Amino acid sequence: MEQAEKPLLLVVGSNSANYRSYVLEAISSRYRIWLLHSAEPLWEGPYLDGFTVVDCLDTEKLVDAAQLVSREREVCGVFSYDERFVLGAAHVGAALGLATSGPAAVARCRDKSETRAALRRAGLFQPLSRAVASLAEATEFAATIGYPVILKPRSLAGSVGVRRANSPTELAAGYEIAAGVQLDGFPERSGAQVLVEQFIEGPEIAVDSVLHDGGCQPIVVAHKVLGTHPPFEFDEHGHDVRADDPLLTDPALRDVLARAHAAIGFRCGVTHTEFKLSPGGPCLIEINARMGGDLIPYLGYLASGYDESLAAADVAAGRRPEPVRRTRCRAAAVRFAIPPHDLEVTAARVRTDRIAPPIHSVALAVHPGRVLRLPPRSFARLGSVVAVADTIEQARTAVADPGRFFEVSGRPPAE
């Protein structure tokens, strides 16, 4: 298709090329892209038809900017892969009359307490949970449901501020972290902004799904690799993906996915849904109104050949996504290299001499001057290592000890 014949898609917001360049590369093959972003494009430039610099966190300004583009050009849809901007993108879609899930459904995903309420009304299996505004309320609810409990911010992302408490003493420390943590690009929090939740045993997975006219199709299942002790027990150190994962066709999981999206009113778009595989069945942890992060959609593409980025763009444009057909049956894994302590980077490079199949790619995520702080204050990564192999065991072995692919030096950062 000639460039001029491609439909024009609005993309709201952007972030690191290391983790998202594959999205724009894929969708630019089928759509012209107009980026609405807070700064002029850098790495995004080659994929764009045009851009508007606008504060994407100011909904009124964002909608005005999108309407200006739509008055001068025919816009087929709006899309965002960044958690900070999915609600703003939904407001743009509503203002332009585009085929997206409305702001109310997206807001239910952003607010974990509202998600819990909708799932509770639908009778779905999830942790017991309560939003609290004080340590006293947290202590009272924890005593009611029993330890251990999970404390988490009500409306942040990336597992930042999430803590497990095995006792009242640990609860007090965890509450202080969950209540005090803040991420750039997320609104200031007040009131009952900490969730206290029942701890559920079992491994964690994430399921990316595409929805069109209410139909829910799982695309990729990622098995999370988490830290093994505080403060890293909720830090995602990697993901494992198989094209032939039996969970993709598991009737119980597919039923929960369909009912959960119906409960929150999400009918069109892509989502990233997290579960614990508990002894009692899949326990729903949260639903995010966006593609998965941490290269999960890209791992799915490498393993199966099905491109989630194109499916996301198609539903944003009001098109029925292509059926999920897998053109290859492989396994892919990613691991993130974590520094041993807080660090201000002075030098960094990739050890290219150590890259050989089944290693697919190694990406450096830092540069001189970059300050990395370990959890609970933030998440710190030196870079990512991806492997693609015939079996998940082969891929896992290849990405073990990801730090060996990087040479990074630095000094303790100033407080």
C-alpha cells in the first residue's frame, strides 16, 4: 500500500525506544502515524507522518490538539501503549467519535479499587481487597483477612510500591512505601489510595488480549520471573513466552477473561491482564487497558509470528483484527540486568562478543549520567537480553545471568 493510501492513526505519548520501538515499526507498515507527545520526536521520527507537541496529561489540551489534527486530516483511530496516557487517549476517542472503549471502562482499569468492585459484582475469583486511607484502617483490614497481605498503590503501574507484609510490623513499613511512592506522569494521590489485599499463592502470568465488538481473544501468555526476596519480590526480572502455551486455549482462563472484560465494560482495544495461578484456579489480579510492557508483545511475535501491535492498531482503527494464527511455534524469553545497588552511571556498553544464538538481541537501557535507584523507590535496569529457541528451557538457559552481557561502571548517586 502506498504511504498516501494508508489510514492515519493518532498515537498518544511515547517512551523508551528499547521497549517500544517495535510497536511503531509494526504499525507504520499499515498506518500513517501522527504522534501527540510532550516533546518533539527523537527515535520515533522515521515512523511518523507528523506530530503535535502537547501536554498529554492535560485532557482538555490533548483533545483540542487531536481535534485540530482531525479537522485537517481524516483520522481513523487513536491508540496509546503507555499507561500514563491510556485514559487521555480514551477521551480523545470519545471526542472524535472513534471506535474505542470509552473513558469509563478505561478509568475502571486505571483505578484498581474500581476494578475490584466491578469484578466482585460479577462474582469473579479475586483477592479480598479494601482501599484504605490510614495505617489504622490497613491494620484493621489485615487482621480481618489474615496475614500475609499485599499492599499496593491504588492507581500506579509497574508494581512500584507493591509490598508483602507478614506481620503488623511489616504492614507499617509497607504502608508507608505504598502511600508515599509516586511516579512521574501520574496524578498526585490523596484519600484512600492504598489497597490492602489477600495474598494468593501461585505463579504469576500476564495475558495480552485483543477485543473487538466485545469478543475477547487471548494473544500471548507471559510467565513472570520475579525477584526472590525483598525489596525485589514484585520486581519483574523477566518473562517467558511459548507459542503453544496451553493456557491460550484453556477454557477456564478464557471464560474468566471474557467475563472480566464484560464486567468492566471494556469492548474494544487491547488489554494486559494479570493472574495468579492459584490452587483454586486463575485468580484475577488486575486489568490494564493497554498492551503489555517489558517486550511481552514482541516476545509473542518472535515466538508465534502473530503481531499484537498490528492487532492493537486495527481495533483502534475500527477494523476487525486478523484471526490469531501462529506461523511459527517457538519460545522466547527476556531477562533484565539489575545493578547490585543504587548507581549513577559513568560508562556503559554491551558485550557484543558474548552475543550468539539463541540470543536474539541485547539492548542497553542506560547512558552516562543516568541515575538508577533500586526498589522501593523505583525500578532499575541496565538493559535487556532476549533469546528465541525451540524450547522454553533453551531460551531460559540462554538469558540466565543477563548482567554478563553488559559492562557498566558508576558511582553512588547523590541523595
